[in-house]
Amino acid sequence: MPENEEKAAEVFAHEHEEEEHKTPGTVVLTLALLISFAVYYFANWKALADVWHVR
């Protein structure tokens, strides 16, 4: 095996030795954004329902 391939194999093996991918901050920000959009959507839906009297 050429020298570059051996180094690449070592790097690849090292990447898979790590236990898990940790992203708690990303998950928290994503959930906060999704929840804020849901609250905004339903708040506007309620406001329009009060203004537009559809029967």
C-alpha cells in the first residue's frame, strides 16, 4: 500500500473509534426554532379566526 493510502486508512479508522456524535446545542436551537414557529403559526391562526368571521 502506498504511504498516502496508509495515512488515509489510519485517519478513517480513527474517525470511527469515537463513541458518538454529540450535538446538544444544535438540537436545542433547532427545537427552540421549531417551537417558536409553531407558536407563531397558531397565534396568527387564532388572531385571523377572531378577525375573519367565517360561518
